[in-house]
Amino acid sequence: MPAPAIAQPTDTVVSGQARFQILSPTLVRTEYAGDRRFEDAATYNVVNRSFPRTAYRSRTENGWLVITTSALTLRYRVDSGPFRADNLELKTADGTTASPWRRVVCATGQVCDVEDQQREGMLIAADHPGHTGYGFAAGFQYLNNGVTATVRATAAGRHRIAVRYANGQGGDGKHESRTLSLSVDGKAAQQVTLPATADWRDWRVVETEVDLTAGEHRVALTRGAANTGNVNVDSLALLTPGQAFPAERAIDDCRFGTTCEAENGTTNADIADEHAGFAGNGFVAELVGGTRIGQRVSGVPAAGTYAVQLRYANGQGGDGKHEPRTVFLNGQAVTLPVTANWATWGTVTAQVPLPAGTSDLSLTCPATGCHVNVDTIGVASTTQHLQLGGYRRSLDGYTGNDGPPRLYAGLLHRDGWYLLDDTTSALLNKTTRPDRGAQAYQDGYVFGYGQDYKTALGDLARLTGGSKLLPSWAYGVWYSEYIDRTAADFRDRILPAFREHGVPLDVLVIDTDFKAHNAWNGWRVDPAKFPADFQDWVHGQGLHSTLNIHPSIQADDPDFALAQATAKGKLTKSGSRNGVDSYVFDWGDPDQLRAYLDLHRPMQTDFWWLDWCCDGSGSSQRGVTPDTLINEEYAKLSTLDRGFAFSRGYGSLQAGGYSGAGPLPTGPWAEKRHTLHFTGDTSSTWGAMKGTIGLTSAEGVATGMSNISHDIGGHNDTTGLRGSETYLDNGQVRYTTKLPDDLYARWVQLGAFQPITRLHSNHGDRLPWQYGPAAQASATKFLNLRERLVPYLYTLAEQASQTGVPMVRPAYLEYPNAPEAYSTVDTQFLLGPDVLVAPITTPGEVGETRVWFPPGQWTDYFTGRVYQGNSWTTVSAGWDTMPVFLRSGGLVVERTENVANDAQSKAGSLTVHVTEGAKGEFTLFEDDDRKLSARTRITQENGKVTVHPARGWFPGKVAKRDWTVVVHKADGTTKTVQAMAKSAHQRVVIDIR
């Protein structure tokens, strides 16, 4: 059985079939079980519900259960059934009112859009026209992919379930009739045949008959073991005999006092997402004559006139005009002024009469059209549920030419609340939750944090687990290149060059060409390239290594027969490579998973790089995000004491394809416990480099993931510049490529302040000595700085694992009341609370960037110039420096000397950077990369820096240490004070006046 994750009984309130567990002042579990069987076991996402006791009040008034903590109030209408917009209300301490749960029940004769229903293992896509709503369930390409819709039969009797689908040529190359399984309330399934359609834009309807009682039912459309899948499903409908496929879409209410997404109402207009800055999943796009948006407003307290706010964009319309437009709100003309463009959103408020209770709100256009996009409709509400940060599976194929990458919403939102819906998550031992037939079940965690974003991240870490603390050497310097290397190359050329040029190195990434038999998906190390003692040599040099894996196997591989036998014959063909059949693995099947993992065991490495970019393996496991499932297995497979996976995350190749980055229903929540997130194959452009600036911090605050690794220099060459090495490609001698010197220097600078510093390319130069003197000097300087900063970075990483606050973070985590902290997320970030980094992302020997300095005083780490906070300044820098600033009161600890690597370099000499006249503290964390650790508190006050006695011990901890304090003074100069050979267990006071 899965481990329990039970909240304290005294912090639990039960109201009929609803249960509320008050976990913290800002976090409440909301669970509805129609059969009254509540779930206490840990789930794959939620591993802990044991929080410190929370003070709260619970009472019932006017038919509502009211739960109040110091940070939020939650109201549930007693005996009103499953959670939905009109019966569960959240109010945060700073005044936001929201309906966390949205539940769409499709009555007989209503369209049931699949994006409003429960899904298993599939993305919502919108790349083929003609669908309803904002997309369709894409693919049904894998076992157990499915959609489960909640329908309501208005009367008992014979019904038809109609499925709207498209069936073009599938990824398997076939264009033929396909099948899915349809079941009602968990009963025996029947097969549904979906004939081929002309193409993926051709939507048809197929029907099957069922007998239903009156009331709610759960209709599941699933790819079972006997089905062929490979279709897109747009919607379904429950119909009576003779009833036509409907046009009316089932929706949930827009509750009075909240702001609702326009795309969640009824509309006959298109729904789009190509312009940034919208709330929710998209917006209703460029309304024309005859189009309409409808919302069902509930909970109006009394008849009266109320403020209704529209959030909209009004750029240059399809009619070529850029002018104020008119819409009609319940027949009342409302003028929408122009906005700068389609990615600029404005608001306008109208006074609209509404009756008490429930009524309809309708927005229409004149016959000539109104040519605006509508994002939200707020009924007596002005707050917007705008995501802060966001995540995606990868940046594969990203060029940056069209701006920042599209990110998907996670935990943090501007209006201070979020629902983590855990309903579809499996239990922690990967068993699916029990089937409840027709009974409703919901399990979600309501976060109500206001602007206390750090508390929200802390709640998330306690609930779902913290970000993995990697070994300290992982925060040093990595070298990775997709090129055919051998042990002799590393031993005789590459590592000596690192040492000769004074460049540190901690991790060797061995890309795919190490493999015998087949360089792409072979399963043995080629002994001619990498003899058996290679890993011993790696460790002897103070390095660690990882091997690249592509998850498939050739039919002629010498290990195929044993793998197929271990899998009990269940490996399936998936295309071919060089004329030989390839076979793939279902990691959700225990036998196939065992066969897959056994293939790795003879190969020696410290950890594994799963490069799941292209091969058709996957997972049929219900309730677990496929990336997360296999990444956990890789973390356990590692030989390290704190093993981890190095891989893409949060989704699956099977759902989204190479560059598909959208979210899966099971969410991104468990990934951080096991994974260093590899963000995939970016292009070598200024735009791609710039795009990673915002992504790192965005991902951290959306998911709690702190360990994120981008390709420094990009994977896909765009320059065509000849590099310094040659290699053979199908017998042809070719040259590597390289970056322009300015792009290389700036990218390494940025990488030095990211969670992971990993040089990478596809047959491209990324080593400092492969560039001109100025770029080489810059890269060497910053890679050495990176290595010196490992003690500081490792402490931040440990803090992230405990507090949930990522190493790299947006300024609004520290300064939530400053508008500039939100507007600068794509151009600057904080490394910990005290270091501000503003990378230069433009060509030239001297570049500049406009920097916003948060409140306080900030000192340029390199030049010593002092900047006052709450101000903007344009900062310029050559390749020898970059805009990096130390907050007054902050302390930055680094190694005093450059070192070749972390593993062989005890931190016997440390330097503390402080600013003159400030007060602050920093607690240094050190350990043995296993379980034992020590903490050393360092304080600055009254002109003195005090190093307090270390608390804790681990084997190899230095007994004495040399301390250097660098004081950054207000006039731009520095003062250095030293205290040499001091015991780690004595109090050291250093006078810096």
C-alpha cells in the first residue's frame, strides 16, 4: 500500500460528502467523494500532508460552511454536491474572490468539449481548424490515453453517445478506420469504430447507443489494449433518439464577484492563444458581426446595477482599421479604446443591470463586426487570474525569433490563488485510484497566498516534495558536445586543454556515439572507444560522467533477444532505422520497464541523460506524467548516493512530439523530486539565449523546480561559421561550427549564473580556447568565477530543496509590491535574494542593458559602482564584465582561489563579499554529498564580519579555514581583510572598518 500522507484529524472538517483539510494558513485540501470514501494515502504528486498545526475557525451560517484562517476564507454551500463555481468560494486576505473549482456537466443535448473534462495522458491541441472550444484531445496514440466526461441524463431510457472526431493519416503512416473503447460508469466497455475522414481538418460524428438512468454518469472514451487509437476527439454529446448533434456548449457558471475566462463561456467565435498576456487558456479572437460570447452569472445577491469589467485587446483588425470599437453587453453599447497592439490588454467597465440569482450575460457585435479580442469578463470584480512564470517540457526547436517561449501556468498567479487538481493522480506506489462508478470524486489543493509567493512555494515543497539537491560538483562546469569522442580524446586532448588553459571542469557528458552496434540506440559501450577503465579514470581526475540514452532498441541488437524475453514478448515495433526494425518500451508495464532498465546495468556511469527527443517509447501508467515516471527510475538507477535523472520533464514525447510542450492533467508537481531538467535542443541565436533568461525563473516559481539546464551556446547551429575541428560524417570530412565571438562570450556569462552551467553543441565549438583572445579571456574568467561560486550556489540549492524557493528567481519573489519586479522578468533575475543579474543580449564588443534596481542599494560586483534602488539605469559592459550586482546587506561566499574541479578541492579558503556599512547574514551549507552536513553562520554588523562556529560535521570537512572579506565601499573601491588558519569550530570576528 502507498505510504500515508494524512493531515492531522484536528485540522479536518467534514460536511456531508465534502472534506476539507486545513494544511496551512494558505493551503486547504478540498475533497469531494460522492461515495464518502475519502483518500488518506499519499499520491504520486502529494507525498506529505503533515504540516504544523494551523489556527482556523469553522462555522455554518446561512447554509454555508465557512472556514477561515489568517490568510483566507473558504465557503462551501452545505449539501450542494461536487465542487463547482457556484458552491465553493475562496477569499484571500488581500481581497481577491475566486471560484477555484470549475466543473462542467453536460446535460442531454449539450456539446461536451473534451478540454473541459478529465483526460489521461493527452494534450489539448488546436493545430487543426474546425474544432469547438479551444482545442481537442490529440492523438490517442498510447495505451490508456482517454477522456472521461461527466454527463447528465435528463430522463431514463435509451440514449446515443455521439463523438465528434477527425481521423487523418496517423503517425504510424496509416489512414484507416480506428477504434476506441467506450464505457459508462466503469462498466464493461464496448468498441467504437471511427472511420477515416478526409484529413485532420475533416470532423465527423460517430454514435453508439446506451441505456442510462436519469442523473449523472461518467462516459469514458479510452484507447484500450485492443484498440488502434490515433484519432483526434473534439467533443461528445449525450442525445436522445432522433436528436441532432447540438450547437450549445455545456459550461459552468461565472460566479458574481469573480472574473471569468471568456473562452469558458459559450461562443461561436474562434478561441486563440497566439498573443501573450492572456489569462487562462486563451481568448475569444477578433469578434466579427454575428459572433457572441455568453456567460451564465450566478450568485447575484440582489437585483441591481453592477460593474462588469471586460479585458480586451484592440489592435489593427482584419478590416485594416485601428480605432475604438463598439460591443454590446446585454444590449448596452460599450466602447473599447484602442490598445497598442494585440499583445497589449486593456480594461473597460460598464454598469449592467442584473436580476438576483442566476442570469445570462451576453456580449455581441454590430453587423459590421467589432474586431477585438476578449480575454476575461469580471462581474463585480477587477482582479485578473494572470499566471506568473510558467513551464514547458522543452525548448526543442526554439529560435527566439518570435519572442519568449509559450509557457503554461503553474502555481503562482498575480491575484494570489491556485487550485492544484490532484484528482487524476495515481497513488504513490503508482496504483490507480479506485473506480467510483457514477459517483463524483474531486481532490484538489486550494492555495490562497495573496502576494506571499514564498509561502506558496514553501507549501508546495512540503506538499509535493522539494527540488532535488544534486551533489555539489553538479553545480560546477559541464562539458557536453554531440560529436564522436573517445576516451583517448578526453584523456589526451580535451582534459589536458582544460588544465592548460586554466578552465575548470566537473562533468563530462558523453553523447550518443559511445555506443557499439548502433550509435543512436545501441546498448553496449564500444570498448574500442571507451575501455572498461574509463570511469575509473574519470573519477581519478575529479570528474563525473553521464551517458546519453535514446529509448529504443534495434531488432538486430545483440541484447534485443534478452530484452524481448524479459519483457515477455511485449516490446512493439515502431518504425525502422537503417532498414532494421526498431522496438520500443512501455515503461508503464513492469516487464517492459524491467527489460529497459536491465539494458543499462552493464554500462558504467554516474548518472544517465535520457534524451527522449525522438523514439516511440512511453508509459501507459495511469495517473503519472510519463516523463516523471521514467525520470524517477533513472534517479534510482544512478550509482550516486543522491541519484538524479538528467532529462526533459513535465510531459511526454508521446503526447506532444519533439517540440510539443503543453501540460498534461497529472501536472508537473513530482518532477522536481528526481530530475535535473534538460530543456532540449535550442538554436544558436541571440533570441534563444535571451529566451532562457526568463524561462529559468519562470519554471522555478511555477513548479518549484530549481535544477534547470539549458544548452549554453545552443544545439542547432544557425551561423554556418567554420569551427576548429574536423569529423567524419558518412565518410565525408566536415568542420565543426562556432558562434560569433560576442554571442559566445555573452552566453557563457549568462550560463555562469544559471542553476547549471553546461556547455553544449551539435558538432560545434564551445570551449574557450576555440575562440578569439577576448572571447577566450571572457569565457575563462566567467567559468572560473562559476567554479568559485559553488559553495554559494550549493547553499542556495539546499535552501531551495527545503523552502521551495528556487536558486534563480524573479524579483517579485523578494519585492512583490513593485510593478517593475513583474515587468523585468525576461531581462534580469535574482540569484538567491542578494545577487541581481542583468545579462547583455545584444551583439558588439560593448553591450548595454536597461536595469531596474529593486529597493535598497546595489553594488556592481565587477566595477564597484553603487546604484540606488527603486531606479532605472542603462548599464554597459565589455566582454570582460557583465551587469551583476550585490545587494547591500547581502553576503556572497566564494572560493578564494580558482580550482580545477569541485570534487578534489576542499573549500579551505573562502572569500566573503560584503558592502560597507551594511547588516546581514548568510549560512553556508556543506556536506559529504550523502547525509552528513555542517552549517556555518556568517554575519555582518557594526563594522565586523563574524564567522560563527560550524554546526555539524561530515567526513572530509576542513578543520581550519582561511577567511578573506572583500568590502565593497561606496566610492567604488574595495578593501580586503583576512583571517588565516582559523578553526572551523571557533568564533572568528573580522574587523572590516
